[in-house]
Amino acid sequence: MCSPGEASPGPAPAGDLPPEWETDDERMAFLFSAFKQSREVNSTEWDSKMAFWVGLVLARGRRSGAVRTCLRELQNGFERRGSVPLGLGTVLRELLRRGKLQRESDFMASVDSSWISWGVGVFILKPLKWTLSSVLGDSKIPEEEEVLIYVELLQEKAEEVYRLYQSSALSSHPVVALSELRSLCAGLCPDERTFYLLLLQLQKEKRVTILEQNGEKIVKFARGLHAKVSPMNDVDIGVYQLMQSEQLLSQKVESLSQEAEKCKEDARSACRAGKKQLALRCLKARRRTERRIEELHSKLDTVQGILDRIYASQTDQMVFNAYQAGVGALKLSMRDVTVERAENLVDQIQEVLEPCWGWIIPSLFSCFLCSAEMDSEELEKELDSLLQDSSKDSVDLPPAVQQLRAPISDAELEAELEQLSVCAGDLAQKTPSASSEPKTAVGLNL
């Protein structure tokens, strides 16, 4: 199969074919015949046949949405009553010459794809074959299984990948893991090979750069639709590692929370079974896990604070650049402003206002005083509201939080265990039916 991992579009639907496909056998016999060796023999017929198949091949690629094709796949797609077009090879050679198609091997060799390996199933061009292809160019007819790329469709889909990233949560930082980007583009890229071709196109346009760090590939995107990506630097890698650490810490906190809950349930079960020492060990394990969660929360807050400061510094740089541009624009706009012109303008304003001077000033002062009185009254009301709210608030921490922060002694654990035992005994007396015991155990104070 010429395009592994990608479903073949299959035969063209009847709606995508011209009217004469089913009705004019004589016309279709001409179109399905091979091209003459030379266009000069009958240029009108040659051009007519070429225009027919060029439009059909490009329309098929557009309809399927697949960026790759090959001669055999097109022959099968345009099969008519057991016959295949004999001139498709010549058509594909013409499309290669016009730049509408490109050999996949030539495209990949034109981009620095050192980050692609055999492990992802992408064909790496051998130097000898690339040399021969460069010498021969597109003058030869493609082989039946040789993979060709729809150039315009590849560019459009690469643009879709870029816009999809920009509108996602991953765009908070320009560096992202390749695996996360692959998951984001799963609906757009039917297979991994197409995904890597789209990344190569973005790399060719200098909108992404890709680096392999500690066995993991990371992608850096350009900021802005028309910006060029800058090389990956230590700051980008450091921020990416911080983001990975944040994710790992969050996952660890979630795991420990589940572990603490399990210790709690185990203590309940041991208490009901009368196993005092086992219940005590479960309680101690839960306390240790909760302290560990609190420590991890503190570290997670530190990492998030660093990331927030980094993002803020990037915003500060944007603000600085805006100020710098504003100062330059202000200098240009004030270039023709002189002291004499400013004094002349003030004199003109004074001449216009003098006839109305007697009533403008009192009106302005009355408006100002009225506004000041209204603002003062509103502020007094807001202050009274804040004082009433603050009197209701309590600065004391909840007992549960105080208990968590205070060191837990063995005596306190013994007391809690005794409470569990008493609760379990009472439950056994009140609930003789074993089937109702788990429902009552939920109310234990653990």
C-alpha cells in the first residue's frame, strides 16, 4: 500500500465525476487512453486530456483530505468498468513539474529532519537516492508505489495544526511535549506519518523547532501568526521542565490522597474486626500520608509561583516593548509642536472663553462639589459595610486544621482508636443484621 496507516479514499463518488463519465463512452475511451509521446503531435487534444485529469486528481485529494497519494491509489480510485486510466503517470509528472505535487522523499530531504527516526515509522531518505532524485528532478514518471504529497493541502493542514495549538491550553508556553501535541491533533491527523509531515512543513516555514531532550522530543512554536520561531534555549527547556515537575507533583498529590483514604477505610475494617494494633498502624500511616501531602502542596505552590513569575516577566517584556514603541511614536507626533505654537493656541482658547467666563466657573465648581459630596457618602456606606463583615469573620482556624498541624502523639492515637472500638461495639449491638453494618460504618469519625 502506498500510504501505510492511512485509509484509501476508495473509488470517487458519482457526484465528484463529470457527467460524461457514465454517458459518453467514446469521450471516456479517449480520456482513458495513453498520452502521445510528444505534445506537438496534437497539442489541442493533449491539453484537453491533461486539463481533465489534472482537475480530477486535485479535486480527489481535496475531497479525501489526505495529503499523500500514489499512482496505484489513483488508478484504483478512477477505475471505470474494469479499465484504469493509462495516462495518469504522465498527469502526475506534469503536476510534479507545476509544483502541485511533490515526492515525499524530496520534501523530507529538503527539511532538516534529524529528529525523525525509524522508531516512528517515517522513511528516511538515503543519500544516494536523494542525489539521484536531485539530478533527475521531476522529469520521470513516478513509480506506482511512490508516495506523492499534495503541496497546497499540506500547507493548509499545517496551518490548521498551528491554529489548533494557538487556541488550546498548551499555548500558555511556547514549548510543548511532542506526545501532548500529537494527542491534541489526533482528530486532524489520521496517522502518525501525516502528523510528522505537517510538523516538517511548519519547521520548513520556521514556525516550529523541535529538539530531543533526554529521550523526549519537545516542540517550540513561534509567537504570533506571522512570527518566526527562535532557537530553543536554556530558558525554554527550564520552563518546560518546571511544567513537567508541576504535573508530576499534582499526580503525586492525587495518588497520596487516594492512599490516605484507603488507610482510613482499612482502619475502619480493622476496628470492626477487633484488630486494635492493625487499626493503630493504619491510623499512623494515614497521618504520615497527610503530612506528606501537605509538604508536596508547599512544593507545588513554589513551582507554580516560579511559573507565574516567568509568565509575568514575559508580559512585562511585552509592556516594555509597547512603552518603547509609544515613546518613539510620541516623539514623531510632537516633532512639530513648539512653545510659540502652544502659547498661540492657549491665547485663542482664552479669547473664545472670555465672553462666557462669568457663568462657566460657578457651574463647574457646583458640579465638582456635588460630585465630591456624593462620592463621600458612597464611601462612608461602603466602609460601614466592610466593618460589619469583618466583625463577623473569625480568625480562628477550624479544629480539624489545628489538629492536622499539631503533632500527633501515641496517646491521642490510642484515644482515637478507643473511640473507634466503642463506636464499633455500639454498632454491633444496634445492628444485629450483618447486611446493614457497612451502611452504619460510614458514620465513623475518622
